[in-house]
Amino acid sequence: MLSKNKIRYVRSLESKKFRNAHNAFLAEGNKLVSDVLGAFECEWMLAKPSWMATQGDIPAGELLVDEYDEISKVSLLSTPQDVIAVFRRPAYDLSHADASASLVLALDGVQDPGNLGTIVRLADWFGIEHVVCSPDTADVFAPKAIQATMGAIARVQVHYTPLESFLKAASENSVPVYGTFMSGESLYGHALSEAGVIVMGNEGGGIRPEAEQFISHRLHIPAFAPGRATSESLNVAIATAIVCSEFRRPRENVS
Amino acid sequence: MLSKNKIRYVRSLESKKFRNAHNAFLAEGNKLVSDVLGAFECEWMLAKPSWMATQGDIPAGELLVDEYDEISKVSLLSTPQDVIAVFRRPAYDLSHADASASLVLALDGVQDPGNLGTIVRLADWFGIEHVVCSPDTADVFAPKAIQATMGAIARVQVHYTPLESFLKAASENSVPVYGTFMSGESLYGHALSEAGVIVMGNEGGGIRPEAEQFISHRLHIPAFAPGRATSESLNVAIATAIVCSEFRRPRENVS
């Protein structure tokens, strides 16, 4: 049986305040927990026997077999799955986010946890190992963000740091810093490097002046058929995907 | 003052059953309502004087000035804006979705209203005027979907029809039908036509066999750095964006 205290503790992790206080986060779902288990320290888990049978050794501090269908008492999902677990948050070293050697994403105030999680998932797809976020970007350990990563949180390091100093250092080391603007040069015609920083802005306001001052390459995703009335902008996760795809697509032979 | 009956009616449009019964849908927000107003018949509107002053003539069947801050009584948003309105649903002619003349998106059971709305928004960006959905795809007139279109619903026609017959007709007319699969050919190396159908599948299950049988070009979005452990898939809206960007980017000169 789950104690009331435990139920309260697990559900408290929906709030950033308690995630910070306990240095922990919540993950749910058969595939997600399986992915995360290989990457982070698990302090508590409640799982159905059927799911446990699909796993090898489960290194959890406290492992409860859900014989009484109690997952729904702690789950935040509308359709609870077979496992829910609490993990310790990782501590990452920002200096590993070396934009002179590989592509790094930088997020300037992305607000929606779903957008953030989706961006981490696509970063993983495109081989981007570090996502550097301004302190006011959504918390990637929020349940909605974790779920949207679909397990990519186990492979992508998400850092929180003042963007200005991170971009300033990149700029001083002659690392290319890309950003998308309404007024930039077409993404499709631009020579894109294999390493550097790609800055993506807030959903409504885009990239702030504090970050913009360090951008060396101003890009724009052109809408098709200019002149036609069209949407004014793209969702930030969609724009990130288009930019990352363009950076990672095989290079054309330039004659 | 808003009557209880009116409040009940407006809020009932959150449900597909009542949207169907009344052939109507709900839109909220200053920019969204402004966009939609030019495209669909407005049967009822509640707006603050400040918003109304930004508009020209407002052709609404019933127009209420929100002097008593009553928008929050009917709003579905966590932060209500200055206007909420009920519109008649449009009736579209599917025969205009001519995939021999332009790109058409076909959605095979996309479930999440946010994904669907985001896809409509990016279709608009990429000059795709018709999105053809299987009957079990999410309802684009659901409030969450409408909001996610960010007004693109005013410019993109969304059709619901059995995909099998739509794709069969395209196939019989030698229209190229593209779909993405885990096993397809790399999107980046493939010659992509300027007209045709792009089929995108359900979030979990992808494209079903009933639609797959008509696909003439099996594509795949390759992950970067093959061999590396990576996410198994991309969010469907993200995948749609990458595919559409690739179709619409300027063609390289083939020597």
C-alpha cells in the first residue's frame, strides 16, 4: 500500500518548487521510464509485474510492485501506464557544451514545457547533445516536458545558465552563432557550419536583444510563395526542427 | 449580461458532439479572431471595446460589448484575452484538393488536437492549401486545435474523408503519393515533385496498411550519426515540418 506521505511526495514533484527542494523529478510510462532508468539514479518506483518482467535488473532505491493498481493514485497522466518513478536530477558540466566542436542549441525563454520537451527530442534525433537554456526557459524536468522528450532526456544534456555569458564566450572564440529572425537571410541559401550555436527565441517575442547582440548569422525560414497572405510565424519547436534538419542534411556538392 | 443559456451554449462547443449539432466552433484571442473573422461567418461575439476599436466593421450576427468583464465566464483559456466568438463551420469541396496541381497533406489518424493545429499552421507557411484527414483524425474545430493553428485555419482547408478512396483516386491519376516510414529512402536524397500527396501517420502507429498500399514513394527522415543510440521517432508535427521544408526548399541545380 502507498502511504499518504508518499503519494503527497510524488505528486508534489509536479511543482518546480518541490523538484528544486528535492532535486528530483517524475517520469511515467513504459518506454520513457525504461529509457531514463539507464541514465539517471532512480530513488523510487512503482511498477506492474508485467512491465518489470520486460526489464533486467532494476536499480531503484525503493521498488514497489503495483499489485493493487495504485499507479492511478500518483499518476499525472489521463491514462496511467504500467510504471511511474522518481529520479534524481543530473548535474551537468556546462563546459562540455563545446560549440566549437559540435552543434549546440540555445533557448532564449521558451515557455511551453511541451515545446521544450519536443525540442529536446528532436535535438536527440539530430545528434545535438547539449541544449543550453536561459534561466527563464521552462523547466525540462516538469512532467509535461519530460513526457514530451519521449526518453530523449536520457541522452541530451539540458543546461540552465545566463545565455548572455554563454554566447559571449562563444562569440569571443569565433564560434558561429546562428539565430532566426523575420528579417534574416534565407536559411536555405546560407552556408551552415558543422559546429556552432543555434539560438531559438521565445514563442511570442523571439530572441531578446541581450542574446541578439552575439548572433553572427541572422537566418530566416522563408514562407513558400511570398506575397501570399500567410501565418506570421511558426511554432518554436517547428522552427527548430526545420533549422536543425537544414544544418544536418547532407551537404550539396558546391561546384 | 450574458444569459445562462448563452454561457451554456458557448461552452458546449468544447465538445465535438455539440460542434456537430450546431455546425459551429469557438475561437478566442485578439489575433486569432481577427484572422478568422475574414474567412468564416460569425454568429456571436463578445469583445472588449479596446479590441473592437482595432477592427473595422465587425460582421457578427450578435455582437456584445464586454463591459462587465464576462469573457472569463465563457473562456476556455487560462488567460482569457479580449475577444471570444462563435463561427459557422465552413463547408469545403474536396474536389478542390487537387494533388495533381499542388502539394496536399493527408493525415492518417493524427490524434492530438495540438499536433493537428500546429500542422495546419505549418501547412499555411509552406503554401499547402488543403489538408485531407481520415475521419478518425482529431477535429480541427476543437478549441485546442483552432488555437494551435494561430489563425491559419482561415487560409487552409481541412477536409475529413476516408483516406483510402482519396489516395486511390490520386494513385489512379498517377499523382505521386509520399509517406514517411522507418524503412524508407532518405528524404534528403530523393527527387521530390512540386505536386502530390504527403501522407503523415498517427502519433504512435504511423501510416496504416489501408493508406500505405497507395504510397508510391516511401521516405525516411534519417537521424544524424547513424549507429548512435537515439530517439526512435519524431513528433508527427515535427516530422511534417521537416518533410514540408524539404519539399519547399529551393531546388538545387542538378548537373
